[in-house]
Amino acid sequence: MSDRLPGHDPKIINAVEGLFAGDGVRYAAAEELIYRCMTGKGLPYVKRTAPGQDVNPTLVADSYGTPLSEASSTGYRAKEHLQTSEDGDSSGVGRLSEKDRQRWGDAFFGRDGAPVVSVTLPQGGTSETSSDGCLSEARVRLFGSLEDWLKWSTFAGSFAIEAQQQAGADSRITALNRRWADCMAEAGHKGLKDPEAAREVAARGHVLHGIGSDEAQSKEVELATADAKCDSAIGYSEKRRQIEDEFYATGLLKHESDIALLREMNDRALAEARKI
């Protein structure tokens, strides 16, 4: 059972997480296939570490609702978020010559002008990807076809984002944000439209004054404490989570047949991944 989003309906969250069931194994297998392909072309490639859990990367922790006990001691932990980063060049591509960087890009992503695969998405709109390169070869091996991978992986990745956007436009959340903003203004923090804006202000403070500076941290804690008190006063987090869960549930029901097809593809790919 997922515990990444406390306060939400666990059944609904688990169902949304389930769109990525088995993803860790598939990810590791894809990295192995890409490694074989790239090194087979005489190019460097360091495999990225697969996630330890099958989590939906777009179903992130709530950007609101920090408990008062945490807010008054550590704020939003903005410093930690700013300092968290991955090595985006673990394979050392940046150290290659210009000619070899071009070779690396062509081998990994596909050559310019290679045929493009395009699909229509269940939510509407289209998505496309190159049919060439080690990345595409790995996806074909695992998922059977680039069309299936592109359609259903894009659907899964955008599912939570779409539900969150729809919830954010709901008049009930708009009203909640107004009440929260009024409360924050009364506490001396004017001009903030929603809790996300408060977190942005806290992060900018660390950039302005230096990450980890006492001044930035003090201002962050003050802001987060006021946020937590306003949240509690109007029941912001509880109400917003209920509304967001409604939209997750509606999406799960609306796309029930699409989700079944996604799971069939993922199960087939998982079986192939375990062989690799």
C-alpha cells in the first residue's frame, strides 16, 4: 500500500500508483539493453539505477499541508530540495570530442531525419518519438512496438498531471485558495495566491541569500508556520485532498478500458524484462 501521499484515499492512490506496477524491473532491463547497444557501438554508457519502488513519477508529494510541528522547526525543507540533484552526465558524454558527442547522440536518441512514430493519446492530442537509436531499440524489445510504448507510457505519465490540473481549476479549490490567501495576508504575508506560491518564495529566499543561510531559513520557517496555521484554520489540506481524490477516481473510471490495455502491455514487458 502506498504511503507517499498521507491524507488521501489509499485505495485511489494505490490504483494510480498501479499504472506503474513492475516499472523498476522494466527500467533496469531497458538500461541493460541500452548499455549493450551503446557499448556495442564503441560508445560509453553508465546504466542508471532503477527505482527501488514502483512509483508514479508524476504523483508527487503534496505541495501543501506541511504539519505545524514540521513547519515551525524545518519549514518546507526548501534547502534540501534545492540541493537534491542527479549527475546528468554519468556516462561522461560532455568529456567527449564534438564529433563523438554527435555519434553518441545519434546512437542513443536516433539520427536526425530518421522516421518518426506518432500516436493519438487516450486523453486527446498526439505524441511522437524517433524510431531510431538504442533507446527505441530497447523499447521495441521490451514492449513489442514503439507505438504501444509511446501511447500507453505517455497516458500513464500524464494521468495524475491531468487530474491535478482539472482539480486545480475546480471552483472549490479556487475558493479554498482565496480563503488561504486572505488568512496569509492577515498574518503579514500578502500577495500569495496559494501554498505553492509560498514554497516558491521560500526557495527564492535561499537563492537570494545563499542556500542554507540563517536569514533564508528563518524567513522560510516564519512563512511555513503561518501557512500551517492558516491551513489548519480553514481545513485546507483535508478539503483539497478530497477534491483531488475525486478527480483521480473520475479519471480511473473514465479510462478503465485504457488502463486495462496499459496493464496488459506492462505485464508482457515485465515478463520480457525478467528474461533480460
